[in-house]
Amino acid sequence: MGLRRYDRYSAKVTGTKRWKVVRKQAKDRDGWKCVECGTRGGRLEVDHITPVRHAPDLAYELTNLQTLCTPCHSRKTRIEIGLGKPNPEREKWKALIKAGDFNKT
């Protein structure tokens, strides 16, 4: 099949003590919830906004990190590696949620 190999460039980063400290700082900053959907329960992952493979110098920069739930992180990764596309309707929904316009039609 036409599956591409996916190397985890961040593996050398995420195994360090420094990563554990920065990871907790990111979760504290984000209120221990997914910045995309607001989920608080379940497993929360800390994602590199600009992937390590593109900007290794930003690997430990707090401004390049965001807290995501597993489904949101998986979706972002699939899009980054070319296995999916952003859904415009979902993007509109996320913008509405972030704006707090729950009762407006």
C-alpha cells in the first residue's frame, strides 16, 4: 500500500527531564484543558504548534506549545502529515466556541 513512513522527530525531546517541566508549564497555562475543544477529562497531550521537524529550536519554547486532547492532537497530526484536511464547518464551530457565542444564532 502507499503508506508513508512517519518519523517522530520529537522523540528525543519528549524523553527529557526538561520536557517534563515545560510540558507541565504548558498544561498549567492552558488550564489543564484542550485549547481546541475545551475538554478537561481524559488524556491531555502537549503539542508543538510548529512541529519539531520544522523548527527544532522551538522544541522547548512555551509559546510553541499547546494542550490538546487525544482526538484533537490526532486530527492535527493527520493533517500535518498529509492524511487529512481541515473541515471548514468544524473550524467555524471551534471559532464560535472560543468566542463564547453559545446562544447566538
